[in-house]
Amino acid sequence: MVRSLEVVKQELLQIVDPVKRRAFFVAMLSEEMIAKGVTAPIVVGGEAVELYTQGSYTTGDIDLKADFNAMKEILLLWGFKGAGANKRIWASKDLDMYVDWLGAKLDEGIEAETRTNSIALDRGLKVRILSFEDLIIDRLCAAKFWDDADSEMWASAVIEVANRVKGLDMDYVRKRAEAEDVVNELNKLIAGSDTDNR
Amino acid sequence: MEIEYEELRRIAATSMFERSLAGLRPAKRRRKPRDPEKVQLLMMKSRNVADKFPPSRSEDGALVLPYFSRVDLA
């Protein structure tokens, strides 16, 4: 049975730090979605940077790739309201939580789905998250194509975190950089970092 | 003027909720480049957090980010 809104409120609103609160919210949503027989949602975008940098970067909403119907069913039960033409935005005033649904599958493809990481939280809860490699490329794309001045810096921060867990597959990063036309941006980033996985 | 923090938080949360439902979401991109010192400061913050909460992997391959392993209660 899905946790009730009251239970979710009780669990989340006692967490003071909004960064931790968002992480535990996604973990609870993931647990409920898995119980419904679908795969766990994948955290992408700014929320993925927030999680990997453990709150150094902060975001206001949660970018998710998820099975829409299962997610919607749970969010409605938890008091969320959907907005936008295709109900992309889900907002809860009670929980002070904002979900941006970006589709069911990763744009990066099947391989990216197999490379996702799992973050183990307290109480056995887990969050599925875009791989370090695909997030780095995502940020480089944001820097190049969206003209987002900050994204290159956060790509660099994600590289540093990945290096600490020896988790960076540079062959895959380069392959993805070529596919997304951000090779020059990647080379510039590597030249300015201590990446030891060249 | 003195503003009570909880009141400010309540107003901000209401505004965020209403703007989200109206499709007015905050811009996620920054067009103005930060100055190099600010970039350095943010990178230093990120490194310090990773030093204080060193990431690792558990036996089953899950990523352990210690910042999230302890929940601060109110």
C-alpha cells in the first residue's frame, strides 16, 4: 500500500535541510513506484548535480525521468497538482516539492539507462540517478547550446566527485561528447581539471 | 522593517506554488558568466563538501554520499 500523504508529510517535514528533503522525497517516490511494478525514476538535470555535489549546487525542483502513470498516481495521492499542457509540472504546497517530469526514458539512450548510479540513503532508501558521465555531457551541452555559463563549472565539480570514487569511464565520456558535439568543451574541461582517468 | 522568517518562508512557498501551476518556472540557465574568483569559491565549496562527506561505494556498488546518511531533525 502506498504511503499516505500524512505519513509522507510526517517523514519529510521533519527534515530541515531542503536538499536532504528532496533526496528522501525521490527515494520514497522510487520505493512506491517499484512497488507498483515499474522501474525507479531517474534523477537528471539540476537535481542530479545537487545530489552528486551533496548540496553544493542547489535547485528548486526535481527533474525526473519516470513512468508517467505510476508517478502521477502516487503524486495525486500525495496531494500534488499537475500543471502544463502535458502535466509536466507537479507541485505540492504542503510538501514544498516541485517535480519536473521530463519523459519516461533517458534521451541519452538505452546504454545510459544501464549506466545509472544508485545512491544509498539512510533507512535503506535508494535514489536512481543519471551516471556521472552522462551528467557531465548534459552540463557541457547546457553550457554550449543553452549558453548556461555555470554548467561547465558544475561539470567540473561532478568530475571531481566521480574521481573520488574512481567512477569515471573516460572512453564513454568521449564517445558521448562526440555524439553530442561537445568534444572541444570536454577537452577544455579536462585540461583545467586533475582528471586522472584520461 | 522587520520580517519574521517563518512568514517570509510561507509567502515564498505560496508564490513558488502558484507560479509553478501557472507555468512560470524560474530560469535554469545563467547567461552572465561569473567572475573567476566566484567560480573558484564555488568549486572550493564543492571540494570542501566532498572532503567533509567523502563519497564511496558500498559492497553492492551503490554510491554512498554521507551528507545524506544522517537526517537532521527539527
